[in-house]
Amino acid sequence: MKRRIFLAATAMALSLAVTGPQPAVAETPPNMLVIANRIDDITTLDPAESFEFAGSDVSRNVYGKLVNFDPMNLDGGYIPDLAESWTVSEDGRTITFKMRPDVKFHSGNPVTAMDAEYSLRRAVILNKTPSFILTQFGFTADNVGETIVAPDDMTLSITTDKRYATSFVLNCLTATIGGIVDSKLVMENEQDGDMGNTWLKTNTAGSGAYKVASWKPNESVTLVSNPDFYLGAPAMERVIVRHVQESASQRLLLERGDVDLARNLNPEDVKGITGKEGIEVDSELRGRLMYVSVNQKHPELSKPEVKTAIKYLIDYKGMQDSFLNGQYTIHQNFLPRTFLGAIDDAPYSLNVEKAKELLAAAGVSDLKITAGVREAQERLEIAQSLQNTLAQAGITLELTVGTGKQILSKYRARELDMYIGAWGPDYPDPHTNAGTFAYNPDNSDEAGATGLLAWRNAWDTGGLTEKVAAAVVENDRDARKAMYEEIQREFLETSPFAVMFQKIEQTGRNAKVQNLNLGGATTAVSYWPVTK
């Protein structure tokens, strides 16, 4: 009997790793979590390079960090993780961490301060898309040898270029780029001085609750549990995330018991499963924003009147109340609700006549532009709505549709006239979004600041960069809040961004799944507390 059960569970695990609807099964095994999600935005598994939503979910469960969040108490702020404590120097520039003893990587190698030193230095030296999260503290490839130092196996010190709020520095270390890698294993897999980047694109070297057993791009990610995880072996011994693009397919898989979670259901499918026996619907306000931006290299789109006209050619309420109903709420600025300094100002609504007047004032007519959009249902519906409303003012919008990786590559190369997409905060501090939407110290192509949305859209922020730089070092909380409010009001008027909505994530869940927390406004989902 035991052999039959084992073979049945193994066969089920293999079948679930394949995308697309499968033959009906009674339910997933009690020690396995199976998720339907869109994961075509994953471009790499390297924590020094990963900068996408689905990639962050993987990294959060694979890599420990110096500090992290308690998935069962996200309001409690950061807590010790691989560092069990820290102290701050009198001048506020140096934070010294004491490492947690007796923690091991998946390889069996001990986790030491030397690994933390290597990981943070590596992230700065590689200078991939999310590197700005660390380099904003003055760390460079030339100075990390003196500013990020492990004098012994249990001690790590980082020294910033000036005094920042300690909470701001620690919040940044909770981001994906703060993941600590197994330096010995990574160096064994180095190729031509790449610090293991090629190998880590498809392999993992962490100490977290899970390690990646396989990643098949645009198909699935399979995680297996780490029985030696320092917080205890996870109840879910295997987590399989299947790439399922369509909401209807996700709903069907959930109803049949083929998956435990469906993470991209549209309002119609949420309504269809609400009240069904054995299925729950979780709703959670997330930090993710849906926005439109226009490339300031375009001679017409860079005109102030045209930028404003586009903001008046978006049917915010119509979309919120129809195909986005219950899943997005109107929000028109870069700080999500719940963040320090967030404002609710929403001055724009669909006004075709006003938009026409602005376009005429700019001398623009019969404008034709191309927008990049990921092949995700709600984004395509937003794009189609924009096509309709822009056309009413004489703007022809052509769509370039592709996978998340394809569209992001074009966007980061400044090749799109318009981008329709989403952005989520990397850490729970207002600078996480201010420092990318409204900060761009070098607008040249050579700067290659792909982590900054202002740079991706070739926007010289016109003074906002300096205001953002001042706000991030302000220690008075009330004064800092007021600074971000002022920055956002100027951003509303002058930026090439039309922030439209804030995400309310609705997840279909098998009622047997307990202790699931999607991560609130700032963090990725944690699988290790989950039980059935």
C-alpha cells in the first residue's frame, strides 16, 4: 500500500509540473502546494539581478537576508534573519551585524559574515538592474572593499557615505538584492570573472526554506523544502508554481482540485468561485501600481501638453468599475496607500474635449505611437481601453504584445513610445518608489540606469531628483512626510507617468490551505508557514 501511495504522489507531482489543463484529480497531496500564476516575467534566479514580481516570490523563499520580515506579522517591521542583532555607530554611518550561529546553506556550507560580505559586494560590482538599491548608499565597485567588511566569520560592518535613517538602510536590505549567497559554491561556478552570474541565472545557492529543483521558463518553477531550515522544516515539502496565463484556466484548475491557489483571477472568475464549497477568496491591498508612461525621447510625447492630454484620455473609473472591479482601485501617484507620505489626490478623469484642446495647443494631430504590453489579460484590456479613448482624440495606439521578459527588455532599452505595466515597491520606505519614479541623476543613454523608471522613460525630472535626495536623508518623520507629499504633487503635473490604479489582489484558495500570507504592500509571498 505504501508503495502505491508513493507512486501515485510522484506521478501527480510530475503531471502538475506541466502547464495547461490536466485530467481531473481529487486533490493535491497534503505535503505539496501547487499554484497557478503568471511567471513569464522571470528572467533570472540570481538575487543580484532578479527584479520581477514572480522572481521575487522565488527569491524570498530561497535566500535568507541579514534582516527580513515575519510573514505572519508584516506590520511588525523588519526582524533579525541571518543577522541576529546589530549596532549603529555614533555618527549613524556604520551598522555592525552579528551573524546568527549554526545556520547552513543548502550545500551544507556554514553561513558566515564572509558570505554576507561577498554577496553585498557582488551585487554592487555586478551592477545589474536592482543594484541602485545598494549603490544609493554610496557603495561602488571601487570602495566596497572598505565599506562592506567582514573582520571575522560572525561580524559584518557596512559604512554608508553619509548618515541615513537606520530604518531606511535596513528596509533596503530586505529587498531581493539583499539575498545572501553561498560564496564558496558560487565561486566554484564562476565563468570568466562573472562572479557566478551565469550559473545563478538558473541555479540557486541559498539558505532559505526552499531550493529550486527546476525552472522551466514560461512553464513552471518547482521548489523543494530545506529540512534544515533554521526556523524549522516547512510543512509543504514541495511547491510547484505553474505558469497559467488565462484566468478561466486558473479557475478551472482550482475548482477541479489540480491547484491549491489561483493568483490571477479576473473579477468574473472571482465571482464564479465565491461561495463555492471548499474554496475561499482572499483580498489584500498590495503595493503594486498599474501605470502608463511615455518616452521623453519622442519629440511629440515630450511636450507638456501631450503628457497631460494622455492623462485625460484614460477611463479610470470605467475600467475600475468594469473589468478591474474589485481588483484595482483608482490611485494616481507613485506612493501606494499605507506608505509614509502617500496622498489621495486624483485630479485626472476621462475628458476627451480637454485632451483635444491640449493637443491642439501643442500643435499635435494624427499622432501614431506604439505601446508595449505584457500578454496578461487585465493589461491587454487596459491597453484596449486606451486604444479606444486615445483614438477619440486622434491618437492611434499600436500594441506590441509579448511575454513579460520580451516587453521589459524593450522598456529597459528605452525602445518603447509607451509602456503599459505595473510596478511594486522593493522595501517598505517611501524612497523605494520616489527613488525610481522621480529620481534620475544621469539621463544619458550611457548611464544605463535600468532600475530607474524615470531613466527608462528618458525623463529629466526637472528638480525632483534633488528633492528626492533631500527627503531620503531627512530624519524628522513629519518633515519627511511633507516632502514626499510635495514631490508627488509636482510629479502629478509634470511627469510622463499616468499612475492609474493600486492593486487589490484576489486569490482563489483551497480552504484546506492555511497560514498563507501574500506579503502585504511590499514583500513577496512566503511558503514556509503554509499548512494544509
